[in-house]
Amino acid sequence: MAGFARKLVRQIRIDGVAGVLAKVPLWLRGHCEARLDRRLGIATVGQVEVADSALLEPGHDHLANAVFYAPLQFAKFRRLIRAARPFDPEQYTFIDYGAGKGRALVLASGLGFRRVVGIELFDSLCRHARRNLDAVAARDPAAARIELLCMDAALYRPPAGDLFCYFYNPFDDVVMRQVLAHLEAADASAARRILIAYSNPVHAGVFDSAGFLRLHHSSDGLRIYRNRRH
Ligand SMILES: C[S@@+](CC[C@H](N)C(=O)[O-])C[C@H]1O[C@@H](n2cnc3c(N)ncnc32)[C@H](O)[C@@H]1O
């Protein structure tokens, strides 16, 4: 407690009372996110810059198109799943394009998706995700089935069956167009349902202009699409 008081006084000296009060919601959110992580036995909070990942792995084709790692807040993920309804998770393969440290994979596995697949460009993040998935799998056998692919999402071809494609602003429109081309081919190849949930949809124009999709939901920071066969 004395340590906390000391830190508070030091922070007030730096930012002033108003500055400290303005930071309270952020601190509370960080605290809450870390607590939910601990409850699941995973470590996914924090941000990892592309430049830091690229220092260790400079050879990727789409480095310049990548967005940094940060996990989607737990509450926002729950909201996204609600907005995508109605759908039956047991019928769908959940795919996280840009899976980072694996938070969404763990949450999707807990929701009973038929199959859960994560695609992540950087080995360093994949290794972190693998540790999280192993920790969850030690308690929950369903999590042992989560598939993690360390590869460029632009090259990934989705599996057969109904697809729930999740994006948390992982890359720019160049990679997004390549991903979309694979999804369009998947739509044309078989009668199946495709759901696309795009949080922080910076490049929504790519999906908005795709003829095989229709907009199912749009709100601040979230767009959900379904294929027209849906
Ligand atoms: C904003 S984070 C999203 C993290 C995760 N989906 C979540 O909700 O917790 C974006 C992630 O996309 C990854 N990424 C960027 N470009 C990629 C690509 N071409 N292929 C696969 N992953 C990529 C980044 O390394 C980063 O981990």
C-alpha cells in the first residue's frame, strides 16, 4: 500500500491531479484485462511493435503491410460474437487472421467452435501463443485441438466447411485483398456459409466492394459480413 501511495504521489508530481485522473480508466482497463488473462492462465496483454518482431525475423514479404500486435479487449470480443449471431459455433471453423499471442483462439475454443485455427506471421509471437495454448490445454482438452500456423495470411487457403473469419486490424489492404481472393474462391468452390468479423475495420472498403458478401452488422469499430449464400 505504501508503495502504491509513493507511486501515486510521484505520478501526480509528473502529470498533475487532472492528468492522473484522466489515466484512471486506462489503468482500470489494463488491470481488468490482466486479471482476465490470469484467470485463463495466459499472458496476452501488451503491445509488440512490428519493428521489434522484424528485427528478429527480417525476411518476410509482407512486413511493411503488417500491423503491430495488441489483443482485442475481452469485452469487445464478446460484443463481436454477439453481433455475428445468429450462428451455431459447432458448425464453423474459427480462423484468426493474425493470431498474435492467441487470446482470441482460447476464447473461440471456449465457445465450442468445430475447429479453431490461428495464423500468425511472426515466429516469436507464434512461440508465445504456443505457450499460452499449452497452458490452457493442460486444463481443457478442447484447447489441445487449436491449430496454430506460423505463416503469412496472404498464402493461407481456408479449409472446407463453414468459416468464421476473424480479423482484428491485422494488416493493410494489400494483404487483405489476397486473403479476400482466397475467401472468394472458397465461396465459389462449394455451398458453405462464410462469416467475416472485422474489428477496427480500417480497410473495410476491401470487403464492402466484394460482390459475394453482404453487410450483416455495422457499429463503431466493428463490421460483420456474411456471404450471399448464407
Ligand atoms: C492487432 S494484432 C491482433 C491479435 C489477435 N488477433 C487478437 O485478437 O488478440 C495483429 C496481428 O496480425 C499479425 N500479422 C500481421 N501481418 C500478418 C500476416 N501477413 N500474416 C499473419 N499475421 C499477420 C501481427 O503480427 C499481429 O500479431
